[in-house]
Amino acid sequence: MAETRSERIAIKVTPQVHAELKRLADEIGQTPSTLAAVYLGEMINKKRVERETNQRIAEAVGSSVKQILEPMALAFDQAMADRLPEEI
């Protein structure tokens, strides 16, 4: 079930953007404000999906890097610990 649009916002657009929005709205039989609300909702959803996807990618990359580098870091730490008594 679609939500009812009940919240108002006001924005200013350039005359060129307004003309394009009006032209597009007229083509589909809607008002410019309705079309702007639909476009805004679509853009917000798209950006939310992008952020979630980017977060999942970052987490996956971080996990992969950890799997690759952690054994090397542990080996390096052990090698340094093994050399420490020799240097003292």
C-alpha cells in the first residue's frame, strides 16, 4: 500500500529545470509537483540502495584484506619477537 503524501517541502529550481519538469509532467498527465515528488522518492531510494551496496562491498573488501594480511602480520610479529632476544 502506497503512503499518502502529507509532508510539504519547498524548493527553488531554475527556469530551465521547471520547464523540463512541466514538459515531462504534461506528457504523462501529471502536475509538475507530483512528478517532482515521484522523482525525489525514486532518487532517495536509489541513493539508499547505493549506500547499502557500498557498505556491503566495503565490509567484504575489508574481510578479504584481513584474511590475506592477517597471517602475514602475525608472521611478521613472530619474526620480530624471535629476533628481539638476539638484538638485546
